[in-house]
Amino acid sequence: MDTQENERRSTISSTAGGVMTDEAGAVTGDLEIATRLDAEKLYVSVRYAGAEEWYTVTGSPVSLGERFSLTDLHELVVSHLTSPGPVVGGNEEPVSLEEFSPA
């Protein structure tokens, strides 16, 4: 995935539960988040910082009902993915975009 004009990236440290992906399950640690805006959808990918392989964040793409700037959307996604997931049975669950809404 090459950095493009319609893409933003940030490096984060995940919470204990990590970020849920379609391909690899929960990923934890130092991660790179990439958001890409394409027409009416926001695509979000994650990879281990410094790695080459990208994973789709579960719940991506996110359909958008309103017009947002990519920078604003990226900041909302990063904030959401760095918030702790729910605690179930004493363990923090990974976060995803399944319930995410930028509105």
C-alpha cells in the first residue's frame, strides 16, 4: 500500500486487547494505521510497525452518510482504535470498526 494523497497514516501503541483484523485476528503492540477515503467509504488497514503486510480492520470499509475530511476521519479512527475494548471475563477485548460511526 503506497502512501497516496487520499490516505493518512499514524503509528500507535495498541491497548491490551489490540485491534481486530479480518485476516490475522487481534494484533497488538506498536501498529501503523492507514485510512483511505474512496467516494463514500472509508477503508482502514493496520500492520505491525515496520512490517510490510497490511490487514483489514474488522468492520472496514465504513460507509459514510456525511462528507468528512480525510484528516478528520483518520483522527476519529485512531482515537477509536486506541480506546480500550470492553472487558469480558477480566480480559480486554480487541476493538474493531463494526460499531464505529463518525457522526
